[in-house]
Amino acid sequence: MSDSQPENLPATSAASDAQTPQAEVIEQREGMFGVRGTGDTSGFGGLRRQVALPGGTPKPYGSWFDGAVDRLEGLAADGAIEKVVVDRGELTLHIKRENLVDVCQHLRDDEALRFEFCSGVSGVHYPEETGRELHAVYHFLSITHNRRIRLEVSAPDADPHIPSVVSVYPANDWHERETWDFFGIIFDGHPALTRIQMPDDWPGHPQRKDYPLGGIDVEYKGAVIPPPDTRRSYN
């Protein structure tokens, strides 16, 4: 694999030189995930942390990022790229959902981009980001150029539809089913959007932030572990 620069994607300064995007705090989140400096492992101790989304990064982005974004902007529909974020040396493009399949087609087929492999789609739920509560995040690898890029698409809770990219990246069949199963994002055009982890008759989507936590005793070799909402916190 080569990390050389294609002729039509001019290199600029290193990606780490790009300006750090300004973060937008969208909510305060309770629970153990991401909380530091405490022994509470239950998630019910009143712990809170800020949830912040990075703002757009101004040009120049650095490395090969500028050439790739310019190339994609020239190929895709006007306004298809809503925001470009360079954070921790990684490139994320926020794409309008109606342009997703077209952008993926260019990512895969254009000789200067050649992101032949999509490793899947992950769901994220931001209940306080009104009108953009559900996010689908796609990770791509260019085997030709040894590069990685990420696309992010959002949809509102009230209209949780995002186009399926299975027609471009067939292996996403399973990943879209999992994201539907756990987050409730409906991938329009998917050949068979059914649950893949939970039972077919399972109510709701258990990785959403508004999904109720368990509260079920777990028994292991005679020892009973109480549900998390009844556990004490550890100091």
C-alpha cells in the first residue's frame, strides 16, 4: 500500500496543524460512561458530564485532507457537505442524508479518492440535539492510498430515515441491520431491514439514550448480582 499523494490531490501542511474545532455543548449526561475521578460504577450516582459536538474546522485542513474535500465538493451536489471536522488527526465529513449514496459512490469510484472499503455504520443518539437526534457514522478505508475518512449523517427522531448504502457497499447490509436494531434508524432501500441481535418481537431500540436501563438480577454460579440501580457506589 502506498501513502503517496495523487497528482490531483495536492498536499498541504500536516493535519495536526489544522485549527481545533470549537465544541458545542448539547447536553449534560448522567451515568458512569466518561466520568472520571470517582469510584461510582453504577451509573446511578448522580454523576454528570458535558456532551459536546465539535464545530466545523476552517481551511486549510492539512495533509491530504484539503485535496480530498475539494475533490468531493467538485463531484457531489452543491451543499452536500454540511461541515468538515478535523479532530485528533482524523477527517470527518458531515453529509446531508439525501446526498449520502451519491457521495459514497464518488468516494468509492473516483480515481483520486478510491475508498474501496467501508468497515460499517455505527449509530449514535443525542436526545438533546433537537432535529438531529440520530446520527449514522460511516468509516472508510482507501486501500489504494492507505487513507481513512469518516462520514456522518443525521436524522430527526420524528423522521428517522437515512438512505441505505448497500447498493454501493454491499457488506453494510449487516451493519445497517444492527444500527436499525439498536437505534431505530430506518435505512431506506435496504433489502431486508430486520433485527440482527435482538429477538424479532423486542420492543424498542436498546442503545438509545432514552431506553430504560435493566434492573434485572443476574445469577452466576450461585452468586446474585443486583441490578445496577440498586448497587452502592464505590469510593
